Amino acid sequence: MLPSTPIHEPVLIFALAMLIFLIAPLLFKSLRLPGMIGVILAGALIGPNALHILERDATIVLLGEIGLVYLMFIAGLEININKFIEKIDRSLVFGTLTFLIPQVAGTAVGYYVLDLSFTVALLFASVFASQTLLAYPIIKKLGIVNNEGITAAIGATLLTDTLTLMILAIVVSSMDGSLDMFFWIKLLFGLVVFFVGSLFIVPRIARWFFSKLTDESYFEYLFVLAIAFVLAYLAEIAGIEPIIGSFFAGLLLNRLIPNTGPLMNRIEFAGNVLFIPFFLLSVGMLTNFHSFFGGGNQLTLGFLMIGAMIIAKFGAAWLAGKIYHYSKDQIMTMFGLSIGHAAAALAIVLVGFEAGLFNENMINAVIMMILIVGIISPQIVEIYGKRVSLADSITCNTLESDSRVLVSFSTQSTYKQLLIDLALMIREKKSIEPLHVLSVVKHDTNPEKKVIEAEKSLMETINYAACAEVPVKTHVRLRHNIASGIMGASLENRISTIVMGWDGIHSPKESIIGSAIDQVLRGTKKLVLVSMIRNPLGNTQGITLIIPQYMNHNPGFCSVVDSIKKIAQHTSAPVKAMVVADDPEKYKEFFDSSGSDISIVFEGIEEWDMLMNSLDARDKSQNDLIIIASTHRDTPGWHSILQVLPKRITTLFKGNLIIAYPPSEEISYDKIDHNVFLNR
């Protein structure tokens, strides 16, 4: 028997939500659209104003509010706190402009065009003077969270939402006659106590907790979650929006949680899988499709609000960009972030409706605005944010650190020692860290026997590495999924570089290299060297380095350069860098700035077909090494040819091949040092 609609069974509601979170982003990504749009539109489709499969009841509202608070908490954690403090004037200026210009313009439209009273017009303007970081997942994916203009836009969100919600409190208080001196004293006192108290107490509690905790790591996650939501609630008591409190919590814990650590991975995982999608679904369910097709005043009002808001927000971004000499792409990305609307706008209009200041047409117009800008905002940020990521200049500074290298291979591999040689080359010579060697055993028939075989196989690597006086730590994982075992071991042991063996075999169903390797590449932020080593690396006579266009704009390229330098130094082989569709001089300067002392020659190649012809025409010595500086999809340096390049090269070349995938986030050494200080 099929369930009736709307659905009220909790398990079925959750199952439907999980299917939407899975299918909608995959579908929209295949259409080259941001996956978050898919979740928003799916919410609109199943919501009470369309198919009415689900009600936007108290549970959906609760999960949506939690998702928004969680989103702002992650934004506070990931922002470069030093740059944020150093450039806080940018956030204050842009925040003032992106609030004041829409507020003044909206008040004029409400008072003179819509014939509202001045007080109601003031509240009407605050609806689109606010903003919500709907497109934050996109700037995070593009790696531009710490770009100066983007940091200013994130900080500006705090100011705009604080000011708009203060206007809401002031207008409502004026309607019931409670706008007196006591109101202002109470508001000011609450803000001072909240910010000063949090700044004084939270970091001290966090340092004590992280230094004393020696038990299960999930307690760390529960601790930071408690801090985020307690501060969000205290912010609400102080008279400001909860998202301000959660963002402030992220800033206070920023230095204590490394961006590449297991704790940050857990925070991001829970947010991306559950909390943030529920926020997007909740926003979508607000949509009333009748506003689009019913015509009337609400349609006119909706387009009037959208038009006025877009013009005012663009004017604010343009003016801030001119003041601080931002590029066109930075200005447009800031504009795209600033037009996102959700919680604050909805809260203002709902409170205004309950107070009798707004009618139902105003609610429908705001919901219409939320949906349209929910589609437009991610698109603008996606287009111009990519250009910002390419324009960011990247420099490499060699830092002394004890990097942790993990070598992963199967028990059947015949090239284990050759992979160990590669790992020893890229490992810091003076490092006190052991070399981590992993074998993941698939959990199927007779697993105990396979675990014993894996342990025996790993013992060989201990004996081999002992000759180089390098300690080895072995790991055996029993998993149904090979990739999950590799990623789990890398997180548990804080691995910085993963070396994986590849046999060169392709399956028609495998998109790039192999299914397990592809899953690791999608699921890890570490430097990954996918290696087909069939001949001793000590015999290498020449190294060919293939560099795609715009690779010098990829922050993780510094780690790739460092590994290439170590391999070249250990093999004493000359390096020929073939730069495809880009200026070779830029990469020469890039290597020079990194303190490179290897013999390297740069050659420009106009297109990929010419590269393949050049490789085909060369002397195919088995003692040569080809290194492909590849990257992940939708990051600087990505090109569709990188999906098939390894396979095409293996058909032409019988020597050694390494495909280097840069880390998606560089290690924050100041955070690592701080946590060492805490003796975690």
C-alpha cells in the first residue's frame, strides 16, 4: 500500500531526503550546474506549494535552521583568521555599503512607489538589505575562501544580518511602544557581554579540553558542536541572529582546528552530507510556484524587489571594489555572494506579517525572490569564482616539517619495493616520522587468511626499509571498500602524502585510472602520487614533466613541485618540463622562487595533440620517468584530457609513470604548531 501524501512517516521522510541529497546534486553536476541548486529545486517540487509530498513542518524548519547555523560555523573555521583580522576594514566597509545602499533604495521604493509608511518601508528595505551565504559551498570548492575580496564578503554578511535584524527589533518595538532607553541599554549590554565573554572564555576552555582529552576522538566533534550551538543560542539571547554566534564560534576555534586534520574532516563531512543539504531543502520548500503563474500584485512586487535588490547589491560590490582596487571577477563574485537570501529575509517578512505590517502578497514575493536568487547567486559565483581562483598568485615557500608518507599496495603487487623507493625519495631526509605502509584486504571469502597473507607481505617492507635506517609502521585494514580503508588510514595517521601503486590496467567502467584510486582521489585532500613503477627509479636517465595550463594557480602545486625536486635530486636525472597551452617562463619563475636547484628545461606546447605527437616521436627508453602534474575536476589546471591522458601515455611508453594530484588544501603550519603547543 502506497503512503498517502503529504508524508508523515519519519523514516520515509528521512529516506526521501537522503535520496534527494544523493540524486539532485549528481544530476545537476552532470548538467554543469551547482549541485546545491538541485536540492533547492527538489525542495520546491516536493514542498507544500507544488506536489505537496512533504509538509514544511517544525522538523524541516528545525533542520533547516541547524543547517544554516552549521554552514556559518564552518565558514568561521575555514577562513584565514590572520587575513580576516588584518583586512577587517574591508569587511566593515563592504558590509556597510551592501547594507546601506539597499536599505536606502528599498526605503525609497517602499515609501514613494508602494505607498508604505516610513516605518514599514524601513522594514521592507531590510528584507533585501540582508544576505545569506547560499553559494559558500562553491567558493569553498574553488579554494578562494581566503581571497581578500571573498573574505570581505563573508565578513560583510555578519554586519548586514546584524543591522537588518536590529532594524526588525527596533520597528517591532516601536509598534508596541517599548522603544525606550531601556531597550537600547539592554541591546548594547547584551552585545558587549556576548562578544567579550565569548572571546575571553571559549579559547581557554578549548585549549584545556584539547590538551586533556585522550579518549575517543568523537568527543572532540561533540565539543566543537556544543560550542557552536551554545554561542548561537547566546547570540539570540543577546538580541542578534544565531548565525552571528555560530560564525563567531568558528573564528574562536579557528586556530585550534587544523584544516587538514581528522576533526575538520568530520565537521565538513557531517555538514556536507546532512546539515547543509537540509538547509537548502528547507529554503526550496518555501517556494510558491503560484507566485510565478498566478500573476497579480505579488508577481509585480516580487520582480520589483528582485530588481531593486540586484541593482543595489551590485552598486555596493562595485563601489567596494573600486575603493580597494579589486578585479572585475572579485567584484562579481562578491556581488554573487551578497545577493543570496534565505533565513534573515524570511524572518523579517514573517515577523512583519504577524505584526500586521505586511500582507500575504509580501510573503509570496519574498519567497519568489529567495528561489530566483537561490539559482542566480550560485551561478554567478561559479562563473566568476573560477576566474578569481585562476588570478590568485601562488608562491612556494619551503617549510621544514615532518611530512607523513603512506604507501598503499595489494598483497599481490610485484612492485612493492619500487614503491617503497619512491616513498623514501619524497620523504623528508631528516624526518623522525616512520614510513607508513598499508594493505587493505577486501572483506569477502576467507578474510582471516588474507589478513595473515597481508601481514606477511608487509613484513618484507619492514626489512627492506630497515636497510635505509627508516622506521616503518605497517597497517592492515579489512574493508568492503578498498578506498575507504586507504582514506581512513590516512586520516587516522595524519598522512600528508599518499603513494599508490597502479598496474596500468583500465576498465571501461573506470573513469580515469582505477575504481579504488578514483574513489581515493575524490575523497581525500592529501597529495596523492599514483605510480606505475616497473623499473628501478635509481636507473632513471631523464624525467619528463607534463604541466597543464593554469597549474601555477593551484595552491597544491607547491607540494607537487617539492616532490618533483626530491625525485630529481635523488635520481640526478635532468628534467624537461612540457608546459601545455601556457607560458613556460611563468613556470620557470615558479620553480626558481621555490629554491629549485635541479637541472630543468622548460618547453611550451601549444595543444595537447602536439604533446602526444612529441611523446610518440621520442626515444621510448624504459629508464625514463614521466610525471603528470594532474589535478582534481573543477580546480585550477583541470582539463578533460587529464581523464584519458594516463591511458594514452601507457600505450606509448613502457617506462615509469607518476601522476601527481596536488592537495586541495595546503597545510596550515601555524595551526599545527599551535596544536603541538597544546600537546594534543
